[in-house]
Amino acid sequence: METFDHTTAEHASHWREILKDARATCPIVHSPQHGGYYVLTRYADVMAALRDHKRFSSQRSWDDQGNDVMQGVAIPPQPIRVGFLEMDPPESLKYRRLMNRWFTRGAIERGRGRIAEAAAWAVDRVIERGECDIIDDLASPFQCMVMLDLLGIPLDRGAKYKAIADRLTAQEPGALADIEWMRADLNQEFLRQKASGGGAGLIADLATTQVDGAPLGDDMAAELLLMLLLGGEGTTIATIANLLLHLARNPEDKARLSADMTLLPGAVDEMMRYYAPSPGLARTVIDEVTIDGHTFVPGDRVLLSFASANYDEDVFTDPGHVDITREHNPHLSFGAGAHRCIGSLLAKANAETLLTEVLTRVPDFEIDMARVKPYEHAALSNGFFSVPMRYAPGAVRGAAGDFPAFTAPGIAPEGLE
């Protein structure tokens, strides 16, 4: 497969067929593109690499002259480091531990009421219109507000953060300038909350924490916060859109889910498996290692295809079929090992909550399939520019203003409520 290139429009349109052929005929693909890289396509191989951080490195670093030393988790590499996602243990674990308690099952459950208020606000904003765009009008504003609230950033910055997050997720031009603005704003917010010694949210918590016996630096804090914002945007929004698209195309599943909403968590997992909102991440080999008969040497770049692993016939029964009641679903859309997505429980809770609100309040929705516009390139995120939806207009139940009127307790670890 010398023409393999996961960054092309061709791959974005036909990744299922391309990867199925690779699993059957050439499970470890080599591509000469982007300086040359390999692709692991089988579940067992991807899992082996994910669990072997000592030989498959996530590190992103430069030398004193600004030349790439380690290229991180993206092919081609990103212009900035993305928090502990692009560090190796023990350094990555040191920073991950600062945030872990904000993303436990208990912390997320304490904030479920708050997430539900954000979902109700998002639907209230559009319900009287009778039409909206699932991406721009519904899922993206909802996800942005939940994340800003979690971090403790004033909600009146939501429009700016949403616009930037949308452009970055869609990989539009000008990304570096957008990232620099967001990082600078996060840096200033961290310094402000550190100086004030007050506030609620994850930023306030980081502002009082220590690493290796010293306060967390403001540059590192901004980098970690930027990682959460960027990582928390695309996968959840794409999952919401994909489930609504699936239900519009498959009325029998829509009827089944509407009659029994306890099926929703499993349906969300199935959307993440089948549609692969996060198609995969890369590693750099730092010590010789053999996988499935192929020996990788230091310096090799390797793409771990979560999208392909999620279709592995040795792991999933009838993987090309969407089964919203699938019982065995160990998908890799959140990764695994030391770098499993820290926000996986929050992503699932957000998707389940907004989908519950939509299915309850606009159950008659239809999607204008001819106007659905998926990303033209899907190297980092397999999502949409636009998914237009129509429904019978309904009544606003709360305050459909610029920002949610939160009253329920927010997400908080023990001792920070």
C-alpha cells in the first residue's frame, strides 16, 4: 500500500474499505508519505503498542535550534506540544495525576445535574426555530459551555472559545494563531485565579497545586488546559452527530432507543466504535521491538489506527454492522494504557445527556442528508462541518439566553464541592 495516506480526502471518504483491505492483506502498512511511517491496523497490534510506552514514545520535543527531536502523536507532527498527551511516563503521569480526580466516575456523577442544565439550555436556544445545525447550533455550544464551566473560565468568553475550537477541530487554516490566542488567554486566566486565591473549577485547583515541591508554572498550566479544551471538543460533538444521523437513517433503532433510554450508553459506545471520531494517534519507536513479525527500529514513526482496530473481526462480531445493543465493545476510540483519554467518562456523560434532551424534546427530528458536510480530511478528527436538522418547533423550558443559568452543583472532586 505505497499510496496509503491517512490525511487525504480519499482516505476520509473510504477509510473503512482501505483499512479492511489492509487488515486482510497487509496488516502493518508502510507509507512513504510525511517522511515515511507505518500503520498498525489490527486490534492486538495497536493494543500492544498502546501498552508499551517504553518503546513506543508519545514524546514531542525540539532541540535548542528548534529542530524536531521527537514528533509526538500526530503525523504530520503538530507545531506545539499537547500537554501530557505528548509526554512519556513518568513525566506524563506526574501532570496527569494533577487532573485525574476531576475526571473520576464520582466527580462526573456529581456534576450530572449541571451537565443536564447545559443540555437543556442548548436545546432551548434552538427549539422554537424548528431547524438548526447539530454541530454549530447545538453540540458545539453545549460542549463549549460544559468545558468552560469545568475549568472555571467566565462563560461570556464562550463564543470566542467555541469559534476557535470549531476551527481547530475542523483543521482550518490559521490554526496556529488561534492556538496562540487561546493559550495566552488560558495563561492570563491561570495567573488571575492564582493571584486572587479564589474561584471554583479546575483552573483554581491547579493554581494552588504543586509539582516536585514547587507551584505549577503558568506556561505548563496553560498547556495542560489547552490540551483539555482541544481534546474535549471533537470526539463528543462527532459522536452526538453520528448517533442522530444513524437514528434518522434507521427508524427501527430510533424507535427502540426512544422506548428504552437505558440503551443510550451502549449506543454512544457503539457510535464511538463504528464512526471512530478519533481515528488514531502516532508513536515514535525508541527501542527495537517486533510486532506481528515486523521489527521496528528506533526512529520509526508508527500510526496506531484506532479506526481499524475497532473493526477487527477477531475482536468484534459483525463489526461492519451498527448494533446499539452490542454487549462486548472494547473499542479503542479513547486509546488505552498510560495515555487513555483522561476525559473519556466526561465525553460519554456529555453525549448521553445532550442526546437524551434531544430525543425527549424533539423526537420527530429529521436530517437533511443532502446538506450534511463531513470533514474533507480526517487525520485527527472524524467529524462534520455541518449536519442540518429539522423538527416541529417546541416551547422553551428555561432561560434561553447567551449562557446557561446553572443552579445544580458542578463537576467537582471530593473536598472541592
